Amino acid sequence: MRRRYFLQAAALSGAGFLRRAHARTPAQAVKARVLIVGGGFAGSACALSLRQLDAALEVTLVDPDDRYVTCPMSNSALVGLRDLKSLRVARRGLERAGVRYVRDRATSIDPRQHRVRLAAGAALDYDRLILAPGIRFLWDRPQGYDEAAVQAMPHAWQAGAQTERLAAQISAMRDGGVVAISVPTGPMRCPPGPFERASLIASFLKHGKPRSKVLIFDSNNRFPKQDAFTQAWQSLYPGMIEWIPVTEDGTVIRVDPAKMILYTTNGQHRVDVANIIPPQAPGLLAQQAGLASDHGWCPVDAVTFESQLIPGAYVIGDACIADPMPKAASAANGQAKQCALAIVAALAERAAPVPELESVCYSMLTRGRALSIHGRYRFADGKLQAMTVAETSTTSEQEARSAEAWYRRIVVDSFGG
């Protein structure tokens, strides 16, 4: 009953919005209608920025969830260092800023008519469209890992129910058990995330199940902040974490969720808890709308984030190709602000400012200890280039405090106070 009520309300809200928009007199007309699909860090930050830059813009955000659960800090919630409820962000800050929120799911885009169709039946017209669809998972990679398998082998790569499921499995595991983490190849959300997760799981096991181990099956040969992570593991968790790269048979090619077995090319591994992180691609809407390239991700102009495939549509956040920036919340926030500047400039028939963007990724190792990597990027020679990328070489309490402060800031900066 409650779900049906919200769907009906969303449809009526969308339909009412369209009627009001069409009924305006010229004197009442807004400057332009900007429609944003996707309400994570990228979409929400862009909506706020647009309203801050030009209050005459009519900014509408479409997302099926009235509360967003942040992936940053979800690994801490996984092992009880945070309450998962503390990661839930409501839409009230956006609405206070004048952003119209429509709780629904976009199902199709008509770029010729400048119209987006919603699941509840309404359609929204736009002058500029911003897609922030995030990621989707490529199922059956490894073989046997489908949408049913996530019940036995959670991915927890979208914070929420999956985080709670994986946390419960780790908590219930016997002392002396094995937790396996499978890391995919290719572009992925939060590249350091699996290794932060391994660290925090080891921290939890060390104090309650000290004979247990964490195995990281990695389809790659290196990982972000590898030297700093390895040094920290040797110091904090000697013998508890084992990293198995692709060159040492680290790629999981098949899983058996019923028997809790992971198969690699040369062996099989029975484990107690299996955290399978599947390969990723942009949200399905981006692919269906023709915004994704043959490589699977969405090519954009590095200055404006306008799609290279569909004029008038912009793609920000994890779904876009913004190399060398990582797919991370901080990168999404910076891209959102640059995109907002570019749209406001375009509507005023001005050139977009040349971007200088930043990103930061914090990785918690245990309570009060963290690592970080900071990047600065600028547009030069026709592409986005890294100016500096600095990794911390040692862990510190200051890094952990900085991580908490950064998280509080970016949530307010992206979703409003």
C-alpha cells in the first residue's frame, strides 16, 4: 500500500509539474528547465550548484529513492564502526534549495523531443538533461554469480541491504573461518574500496575471531595505495590478509553459492563468507539512451561533461569517462559543479570555464587509522590531465579525523544542509 501510494504521488507530481510548466505565461516563464536523472553525489551536487548559480533555473531531480545511502563510509558500517542509519541522506536539503524532487524512475529518453518518460507514466520535458545513473553490475561474471547469488555471496557494492547482509555473515562466521573478496578487472566504483574493506574486516576479526583470514582474489596485478596498504597489513594484521593477484591465479572464474566455493583457473576454494564484487558498467538508462560507447562507458567533453554522442545531454559521476579521475564521490562532486558551470555558461551563450578538479579517497584501516590519496586535474592539450596525485605513505590518526571531516563536508556540499 505504501509503495503504491508513493508511485501514484510521484506520477501526479510529475504530471502536475508538466501542466504548470505548460500553463505559464511568458512573464512567468523560467530561464530554462534542467532535468537531472540520478540523485547520488553527482546528480544532487549538480542540482544544488545549478540553483546556487542561477535561481531562475527550474531544476528537477528524478530518483526512485527518497533517501540515499552513501557508499563512502559503508565499509565502516560493515564492521560496526558506524551505524548504517548515519549514512542515509534525505532529499530535504535539495528541496529547501528549490530543487523539485520527483520520486520515480526514468525509463526512456527522447533526445529529439527533449523528453524523459517515467515508470509511473508521466513524462518530463527539458531544455538540458543531466544523467547521473551511477553503475550497474554485469551479472554472470564470474560464472554463476547472478542476482539470486547475491543472497549467499553479497557484493555490498551498493550500500544498504547488501551491507547489512554481508555484515551479518561476517559476524556469524566461526573463528578460524575464511572471508574471500573477489575484485574484478576493468573500471569500477571506488578502486581502493576492496582493500579498505579487507582491512576493516581484518580489524573486526582480530578482536573477535583471531584465527580467521581474509583472502583477496584480485583480477589485477596492482591496486591503489598498494605499498601503504601492504605495510599497514603487516603491522596491524600480520598473517591475516593474503592478496592473490591475477598472476598467481587470483581471478575467480566461477562460483557455487550453494557450496560456498570459488573456482579459479587452477583451483577451487571453499570459504565461509564470499564477497563477490562483479564487473561494472554505467546505469542501464545510459546504455539504452545511446550515451555509452562500444567500450561500455559514456564519453563526454572534458570541459563541459556534455555527451559526445547526444548533444544537449550531459553525463557526470561514475558513468562517464573522465580519466584519469577515479570513480569516486569526490570526483563526482567536482564533475557536477563543473557541469553546472558549463550549463549556466551555455545558457548565457558564454564559453565554459576551463576545469581544475580535485578528488580525494580516504581508506579506513581500523578505528582511528586511515590512508588517503589526493588528486588534482586540469584540462590541457585537449584532455583532462593529472597535475598531481599524492598518496599518504603512513597511516595516522590525523588521516582518520580528516576522513570523518571530509565525509561530513561532502554530504552537506552534495545534498544540502
